[in-house]
Amino acid sequence: SLGVTIYEMATGRHPFFSTGDTSQLLYQRITKAAALAPSAVRPELTTEFDEIIQRMLGKSPHLRPRKCETLINALKGL
């Protein structure tokens, strides 16, 4: 959920939900679809930021950062 929150803060939109979507479509996107890269929504965002967010939005927990320090250090590196 932190990945979704940061994505929304950076882009102004939800990574999976669009107005008019049904709850079934939203569920399918959350569980199966990759989110659009933040830089595709706001080109001034870097590919490094995209990589951090895409990792945070990983479908499987082992893909996501395991420690807060890892995420903090990655964000500081931007």
C-alpha cells in the first residue's frame, strides 16, 4: 500500500484504478497487471524512481523491499 500511496503522490493518479472501473476490473488489475510507469504519467520523473515504485508494487512479496532502510536508502539515492 505504501507503493500505491507514493505512486499517487508522484503522479496524481492511482496506479490501477480509473474512473468508471468495476471492483472486479480493479481486482484484476491489482493482481495481474503491471502499473504504468510513473514517468509515463509525469515525464520529469526518473527511470530510477520508476524502478523503485515498480518494485514496491510487485505482485509477490519477495519482490518488494523487505526493510524500510532499503527503501529509504533507495529514495535518498534519487
